[in-house]
Amino acid sequence: MKCATTIENELPETTGASELRLPAGLLGFEHIKNYLLITNPGEEPFRWLQVQGDASLAFVVIDPFLVAPEYHPDLPPADVAFLGLATPEDALLYNIVTLHAGQRATVNLKGPIVVNRHTGIGKQVVIANAAQYSVHHPLPLAGVIA
């Protein structure tokens, strides 16, 4: 998958981007707090979680319910409070996609990025029922990409 944001350092005109703040960063990238969630219609259902101000660092993300319709992440109460989520509808979930050799891709279902849709504040959460899911859940490309 090729993304103009990592090659040309600018967004194509058809791209939509929204700012997200992750006060705790991502696991392994705790020092980075500000991101852009980039949507390019030609790459849907995938999106890019790009470091704001550094187009060379971006993560491919996807709505987990497209990959695993039976996905039911149990968010710890402390994370719900941290994000200020009053109802499940307040939350948006994105999961990081990992591209492997041999054109294989997986999705991390143990650690979704949960965003309060009203504030743009998010956090990568280790779900309470993580034992039920994998960090390497196979991405069924035929079912996700039409």
C-alpha cells in the first residue's frame, strides 16, 4: 500500500484528516502525543494515523468491526474515565494493522486505539478481555477490501 503522506509529505486533495491527541502516546511511542487521522477514499477501509509534523511516521489502522464483527472489547473503567466516555457511542475504535512478508497482514485486537469522538482525545488501551484476542489477528483481505 502506497501513501502520499509518507512519500510526498503532503496530503492529496481527496484526503480528509482530523487531529487526535493521545496524551499517553502509543505503546513504544509514548513520547509522541499529536496525530492526524487521515482518510483517503482510494485506500478505504484503511486509514493512516500519522504523527503530526512528521509525515515519515504513520500507522495503518482499521475499524476492528470490519475485521472481526464479533469483537467485543472490554474497556477498563479507568480508561473509560480517562477518555470521558459516557456511552459506548462516544467511542471510536481503531486497531493497528501490521504488514508482514509474503503479503500477509494482521490486526492488533488486544490494544485498540479508543478515541472520544467529541473531544478527539484518545488512548491505546489494553482491553480487560485481551486474553480472548490476538495481536496478530489475520486480516481477511478478501472480506475487507471490496
